[in-house]
Amino acid sequence: MISKLLKSLGKHIDSFLMTCLLLTMLVGLFVLYSASGQSFERLYAQCINIIVALGFMWGAANIGPTKLERIALPLYVIGVLLLIAVALFGSISHGARRWLNLGVMQIQPSEIMRIAMPMMLAFYFSKRESKPVLADFAIGGLLLVVPVMLIMKQPDLGTALLVAASGFYILFLAGLSWKWLVGGIVLFAASTPILWPLLHDYQRRRIEILLDPTQDPLGAGYHTIQAIIALGSGGIAGKGWLNGTQAQLDFLPERTTDFIFAVFGEEFGLLGILLLLLLFSLMIMRGLVIASQAQSTFSRLLAGSITLTFFTYVFVNMGMVSGILPVVGVPLPLVSYGGTSMVTILLSFGILMSIQTHKNLVAN
């Protein structure tokens, strides 16, 4: 009886992906315990976050791709309307207007767009299977730009980057010509003098610090300098769990969230980093396999975007911590403390599992 129940519950769970996810989250719990100063309270809270997020993942895995395709448009419209509501009535915290107070709870609509954006564009291009023309990509670009600009206005550069990446990957996978991609990059580079004054002061400062963090070692460059010190001091094998001086002596800021990778690198060294990269790589490769085997344009585009956006998530955080990218407030997926990002990531993997397992059911 119990075995039948477990089999029924796991019918739409991809065992390979699930194994990689659980191992990565287990690593995250070990690092979080150390980074939080051995706080059982923070560890317990993260366990609750994981349980809730796994519930969302299971729910998404049991919704077929055809149903996901039907809700793509209304979810996108709701997400954009909520972003407009945030701009008009949102709560201000730490100089940013990102949250919408609904009375009984507060929500961050920009997180909804991490899922709604690729679903919407995958839905849009799935209706143009013959061969999308330039006008189709222009409309797709407009659908992408509107929510990204609303999120940047909050301001929330990290989330805006991830939403933009998720939409861009759909455009690329749908067949956007390389010449337009190269042209866009050249145009963006040429417009830098125009865009620079439009950035917030703190955003310009982050780019300046990227070029030379030592120009403000006790201010804006402090995060980057301390993270680089932590990563470098880890060496090949690391200093050992709970023995990282940068974290344990409170030199490293944001060590349970955005900069937890520095804690991991200091305590587990290069060997630990390679193991973590292996887990991330296995998940990314599995996602690309699922995308390549998808049986509809919507599923293929959505699975590809989810997988490549996850890669972007990992790359941006590790690049930010190691000093090759500006600090944009992107946590390390499945490792950093936080409920919202955990739910969003596992929900995305639930959609990947849905695409894979429902494909198998159709084939059979």
C-alpha cells in the first residue's frame, strides 16, 4: 500500500533531476549552518523553505504542458498588472519599491515574472511554428521589455536580469538570427554613453567598483574584496567545515544569501567548488536533454529557457562573488538562504519534470 502511494506521488518526478536537487540542497544546508554562525533557527527556517518549495515543485510536475500553455497568457497579464500596482502603490523598503501589500500578506510580483515571462513567450512563438518573421520577434521583444523595465524601475537589477535572460533565451531558441543578436550587442555597446546617466547612482557605483574594488575598500568595494579573500584563502582543499575565518569572524557580509558561495569556497576549497559545479552541470545537461526531447514547440522553448536561465543564475552569482561581474543581488540557487528564490527555482524544475514525464506518458 505504502509503495503504491509513493509510486503514485513520484509518477511525475524525474529521479535524476531530483537526486541532483536534493544533493545540492543538502550541501546548501551544511554551508548555511556554518555561514549563519551555526544557527539552528536559520537552518530550521531553510528546511521549511525547502519543504514548501518541494510542494510547489510536485504540484507543477503534475500539471501537464498543455495546461501550462493555457495559463501562460493570463499569468503574464496578471504579473504585468501586479508590477504596475507595485509602481503605484508598492511598499518601500531600503530605498526600493518591490513589494505589494495585500493586507493578509505581501507579495513580490517580479518573482512571478520569472515563470510567467518564458511561459508567455513560449506560448506566443508556439503559435508561429512555420517560421517566425522579424515582426514576431519585435512583438516578442516588446512583451519582454515591458515587465523588465517595470522591474528595473523598482529598482531590482538582479531580478530584471534574470527575467530578461529567460525571455532572451526564448527569442534565441525560436530562431532569432545571429546577425540581429550581434547587431543588438553592437547597438547596446554604442548606446552606453546614453544609458550610463539613466542608471541609478548605486548601479553606476557597482560597475566602477567592478573595475577597481580597491578604490573604496571599506565601502562599496568591501563585499567584493572580502569575497575574493575568502575564495582565495580556501586553496585546494579548503579550511574545513565551520573553520572559514572570513565567515566565522564576521568579515564577509551577506554570507547566508548573495555571498554564500564565498563561504563554501573558503571552507571546501577548489575541490568542493568543482563538486558543486558538477552538480549544477548535471542539472543543466539534464534540462537540455529534456528540451531536446520535448514533443511540442511550447515545451521545447520553455524547457530550454528554464535550463539556460538556471545556468545564468549560477554564472551571475559565482561571477559576482569572484569579482568578474558587478554585484547585482542574485543568490546562489538551491544553496543561498531564502524562501522566495527556492520556490521559484524548484517550481521551474517542476515544470521541467512535467515536460519530461508527460512526454513519456504521451509516447506510451
